Amino acid sequence: MPRRLLTRQRLRRVAPWAGLVALWFAVSLVVGLLSFANDSERVTIGAHAAQVSPTFDGHVTLDLGAVLPRLRLDANLPVDLGVNLDVQETDADNLSDLLTRDALIASQPDGEIARIREVVQEMAVDNAVAGAGSGLLAAVLVATLWAMVGPRRRRELFVLLHSAERRVQHRAVVVLVALLITVASVIGPGQMRQAQAPPTEWRPLGDLLPELTFDDRLKNVEVATGFSTTGGIGVIRTAVETYERSTDFYGQLRDRVSRVGGRIRAAGEGETVALLVSDRHDNIGMDPFAAEVAKVAGAKVLIDAGDDTSSGQSWEAFSINSLAQHFRDLKVVAVAGNHDSGGFVEEAMRRNKFTVLDGEPVEVEGIRFLGDSDPTRTGLGSADTPGDETTAEQSARLADVACAQSEDEPISTMLVHDPSSYQDTANRGCASLLLSGHLHRQVGPDTRTVEGRPVTTYTNGTTGGAAYAFALGYTLRRPGVVTLITYSEGRPAGLQTVTAELTGEVTVGTYRPLPS
């Protein structure tokens, strides 16, 4: 006769452990969900500080304060998960400047969306861990009490409960009625009171501004009706028009890259292509264009020569977030420029997994890099402030490091922001290719021979199309330049520029081989 797998004795052994697991799961779920639903995180989103809170209404809701209306759109997240963004203070000087910034950032929102998603995921993980810890504590306490009572006392309690079964049922009824009365007393008064204000009504943005056309993203935006909506309709129209102009201009630039793709030299067999950008100065509108150039060329590395921001302030994190999102499939090697000073930009780069050069050789995709962030500090519209060293001192220090490398592992590429910082290395011939930005105009490539070794210096023009230190706008102030660098076995083999012109056309430069 076959033995039964489930016997009463086995069930008695397993039941306590199953009960503890069920208790742990129930407590973990309840505590985790309640904590997550009531959690919030203060972050920098776009040009604002903002309080991010998870919701379960299936929408991303932007609360813009008392003057401007609330906006919302579908979150498209599982289990009707949503997000509430309480948009708070900003350093913008006036409302017009603020709305222009917000509209332009909204036209390239991928970096900020990724940042919000990351924050919500971090909150979910933190609260899940906290819930699991609470569940474990509850299970341990129950197991401890169970063991302290002992089997003899548990049998006595079991007999006592069964002998007084009817009395227990009566008490259970009393407890249940008391609970119902308590719940009714808490919820009832609020339900019985007459509403003092009607619930929020939402209208599609297209209904509010029927004379404008909207892209697919804006078609899904809804606006809370009320005084702020009707009173601020002119402000909303201006923001939407700025958004549309930005998306049209930069969208056309990105699309035109594919038309000139045949003139862009792609990576050949055994070659690695890197894309060089510099002096973006917050103009995230150029990121889709640059990313498309990298895609057509088959680039594996992004080289960032600095000045991604205009003043290095925390509100400019959107610029680094955008760069990280658009080039998430590439390795990123970066330095901070003089307008990125203060430490925040480098911290944001490292948080996004960039390789930030700090004066020591680093190998990425078989290419040996050396470089450092700019020592000078320059705010938006302010004069230069010396840092811990001058550019001349940095140039001498980096040259000593470069020239100390063995002949078997030379520096392939030096990356700095200011070309003054690579002059000593170039004069001593201790790196093959020396890259910079800062000047907002292209210089080079210039090649000379030093002690039998070819040395090429090159300064990239402004990728953000910046005339001065601020480039965020719905058009370019100067042509926006990116440079493709081809490497063969880790050594630079050629350069090619791709330029976004002020007219919206894309110009591809001639591929220029470099001496090996």
C-alpha cells in the first residue's frame, strides 16, 4: 500500500512554519504598501525643486502651484501606479524665463522621465525592504511567544478555547460590532458632510487651445479646470508654442541625419568610433541629433569635453540626465568645464555611471584616456574664479603623468576642457590625440611630430550652439558641432565633423585620417 504524502503528523509539523511565512508575507505587504503610498522624495526636476510622491490613480500629475493649473497625463505604469509632482521653488528670475525653460526641457523629457522613474523605483525598493524587515520582526516575535508558551500550555489553551467555544463566539461578535462602529465613526462624518467645493474636473489641453496643433505627447495632457486655467490661458499658450517650436526644429535636425547618413563614415572592422561633444550649455535639444549621429556611425563611446551646464547649479541636473538617457547604450568618458564647477555636475555624472577623468590614466573600450576637469570656476555671467590650481599648473601636472607612462601603454587620448590644459603634454609629445572644447569654435585638427611621434590637437566647436554660456532655446545661436573620432586598435585613426546649421540643415565634414 503506497504511503500518503500528506499526513496529519506532517501537516502539524509544517503548519507553524507555513503560518509564519504567511504572517511575514502579510505584514511585509501591508507595511510596504502603506509606507510606499505615504512616501515622498525631494528631487530636482527640470528647473525646479520638486516633491515626488507615488499614487495609485494611473496618472502623472504636475501641481504647478496656485497661479498655474495642474496638468496630468497617463502614466502607463502597472497596477495603476502614478506619480504626483509638487513643483516648488526655482532660481528663474521671472515667470517668462521660467516658462521658457520648462517648455524647452519638456520638449526633450526623456532624461527627466528616467530620473523620476529611478526615484520611484528607489522608494519602492526602500519600502519593500522596510516591509520585509517588519514582517520578519513580526514572525520572530510570534515564533518566540509560541516557543515561550510551550506545548503543554498550548494544549491547555486549546482545550480551554474549545470548552468555551460559545463564549468565544459571543465575544467575537461583540468585537466585530465594536470594530464596525469604530470604522463608521471614522469614515461616516466625512461622507455625510456636504462637499464645500466640486471635485476637480479635467479637460484635454486641445480643448483649452483649439487653435493650436499638438503632437502625440501633448494630446494626452489634461488640464485641471478652474480660475488658474482660464486666467493663465495666455501663459499656457506661450509655453505650448515654445514647446512646439523646439520639438519641430530639433526633431527636423535629428531626422535629417538619416538623409546624410551615407556621408557619415561608419566604424569599419576592428575600429571603434567615439562621438565628441562639448559646450552643450544646457541645450538638451541637441542630444537627439547627437545620438542619431552616434547611431549612424556605430559609435561605442561618448567623449564629453565639459561645460554641459551654464553655472553648475543643482537645477541643471536635467542636462546630465538627458545626456545619460540619450547615450545610455554608450560608454561615457567626461570632464567638467569651467561652467560646471562646484562639484555637483561631476557628482551627477558619476551617479549616471560616467567615467569622470581625474588625472589618472583610464582605459575604456581599449582606448587609454588621461584628463581632468577644469580647475577654473565661472558662473553664468560672472568672472572666472581660480580653483585649487591654474590651467598652467594643471597642464604641467597632466604632462608629468602622461610622460611617465611606459612605451607599451602610452596615452592615446588626452581630454580636457580648456586647450591650455594640454599644451605641455602636446609640447612633450606624450599623447597621440589631445581634445578640448571651451572656445565655442573648432580649432584643428593640427598634427606635428615631436621626437618622432605624431601629436594631434583638436578643439571641438560648441555642440549646444552657444554664443555665450547659455544655449537652452528653441533654435541655435551658433552652429552645433559634434565630432566622430575613429580608433584602430586603441589609437586615433581619423576625425569627421557633423554640424547642425542655423538653418536646420546638417553638414557632414570630410573624413580626415590621422597619422599613426
